[in-house]
Amino acid sequence: MTKIAYLTGEYPRATDTFIQREVAGLRQNGIDVLTCSIRQTGVEHLVGDEQKIEAANTFYVLKAAKSPLHLVRCHMRALSRAPIRYFRALKLALQTRPAGVKNLLYQLFYFAEAAVLADHLRQNDITHLHNHIAKASCTVAMITSEMGGVPYSFTLHGPDIFFEPHHWRLDAKIERARFVACISHFCRSQAMAFSPPDHWSKLHIVHCGVDPGRYDDVAGPVKTDGTKTGNNLLFVGRLAAVKGLPVLFEALTKLQSTHPDIRLTVIGDGPDRDALETLAQPLGETVKFVGYQSQTEVAKNLRTTDALVLPSFAEGLPVVLMEAMAARLPVITTRIAGVPELVQDGACGVLVPAGDVDALTDGIARVVSDAKLRESMGVNGRAKILQEFDIAGETKWLAQIFTAYQNGKTIGLRPERKV
């Protein structure tokens, strides 16, 4: 059995349930996955049994490194086992640091963490290290790979990594990785922009996915006479500026005269929650904030809503859109990054320009006013998920990639799909 480790900055998180599904899917495909995280998850993220179980079985690097004796022992073992690799790892940490004294200190912290992680991987006979989110934790993964001699790969999401690709040395990470899993063609194109053509063959498309079966009881046939107004809207996501919620609130204000019964439930939390709740106060009962919800609770909310709205300014490829489409809900979202690869405008939902209040207002009005349109979009969206974004198929494909690289074989950009 292939034995690998998964690393990310914080695991498990309520906002990153797609990583939990991916880990579970790989295990079902015969890959033994050891989960590792730089930081320990806050209790606010342990909103379901899935998160609690994963948290209990995850190795936390910083928690282990807080013991000075353990930290020193890890470094001494790394140095004594492979002194050349140890100093090459230190050189790599220094060479890939961004400018400035503060960044130098951070890079030395990453080097210190790498020794702790490398020691843990060695003790558990790990043959490959995979990272999610190509920022700080991926820097630790890259240094760990050099120090411990374990090959690494990573999943590239965006959008924030593309804001500062030079700061995070995306070029060096791609160059040194055994392979890179890109969540969309758009994401892969950004990786191509920061790597020479001789590395492009190791950039593979691996979608984040969902389990359509979780939404079977939500996604039954819709019975309608085509006249019912779908006034219940849902937003699921981190409450941060990049999600564009003020634009949605402005659109709802415009819609109140023609759709006085329209309602929005906001699931999620984040740094801007207080400011957003204040901004939404003039809308009264139109907007309800409910905080973090478990995967099961999100699925329950999908049963009582008519459409999902995601007015983001920047995204990778939002899993919440996949969840809504799997539940046969129309989605109203922005035409950015890899989103058009998932949502076909007019067929699965409505795509609008990011930040365009009038377009968002019109898109919402169009969907909530037409039950037959919502039904057809829901059916088309469900079919799209079954064909290209089913987690079972994506993790089977990812398992094939891990196995192929471990056996020194070549593998394609994407698996062939039956139409």
C-alpha cells in the first residue's frame, strides 16, 4: 500500500471540507494517508463528527515543536542522518526567502518546522508528502522534502497565491515538486505562467469534488407549475472582503420593492463578520447570519433554499457551488477564474461580472421569478457534477497520479471522460 502524508496550514477546518473528502477518498482507493497540519485547529472549526475525528488523528507540527528538547532532537537526528541534505535544506530556505528581515525570520521558522515534520515522516515510513494550499505550509513541505529526502507534491488552488507568486516562490515549488495538482484549467494556466514548458507535463487537473450521494434526498425531482417564486437564497463561505457580500446586500436592497419576501441565509464566519452584520442591518429580517455549519447542516440548508448566491471577487473553484449544483440548485455567481469551467451560464446558473450590482440584481430576479428555469438549471447542474466533479472519480484519478509517479510512469493531464 502506498503510504503518504498530507500537510496543510490548518486541518481540519470547517471551510476546507473538500480536503477531508479527498483524504477519505484516497483511503478508499488504497492510499494510506497520514494527516499533518502546521497549526492546531480551533474548536470553532470542529463543527461535526468528521472534523473531530480527523483532528484527533492529525499530527500538529507547531504543537510538537513547542517542546525545545523535541525540536533540538529532531534537528540533531536530521543532521546526523544526512548532513549534506540538512545543509542543502537550510540553503534552500535562505535562497527562497522573500526580501526583508521579517521574512528571513519566517523562513528560519519554516526550516525549524521542517525538521520536526521530517522526523515524523521518517518515523511513520512515509514515502511521499503532499501539500494543500501553496503558501507557507508548502514552503515547509519543500524544505522538508529536501531535508528528509521524501518527494513532495502540492495542490494549487488560488486565488491568493496568484496575488503574490514571487513572494511565495511558486516557481521554485513547481520546479522541485514531483507533480502539481491544479484544481482547474485556469489554475493550471497560472502555474504554466510561472514555470518553464519542460515542467508543464507534471501539471495535472484534479478537481476538488463532492459526494453527490450526500444530496440525493435534496436532489429529487422538482414538481412545479412554473409560477412559484423562489425567495429563499443561501450564501456559504468565509466572511471576508473577497467574497463580495456588500454587493449582494446592495442587490437585495434593490430587490425589496419587487420581491419583498426575499430572504438570504448567510452561513460562515470570518474577519469581516461584525462589519457585514452592521452593513446588513438596514435589510432587517431579509438577512440572517448563522455562523459556521457542519457539512450535514449545510446539506440541510440546501433543502430549504431555492438558489445559492456567491458574489465573489476572486476564487479558485468554489466547492460550495458544486454542493449546490449536486443538490439541484441553480447558482448565481461571478464570471471569474475557473468558475465558468463549472457553471455554464444559462444552463446551470447565472454568471455575472464581479462587482456589478445591477447584473447581480437582474440575475437574482431572473432566477427567483422562474420556477421552471430553476428546475432546468438544477437538473443540468447535477449532471455536470456527476460527470466531472464527483469526489469518487476525482480521488480515484488522484490515486492513479500518486501511484504512477511512485512507479516512475507517465500519466496524462486528465482522465478521459465518457460523454
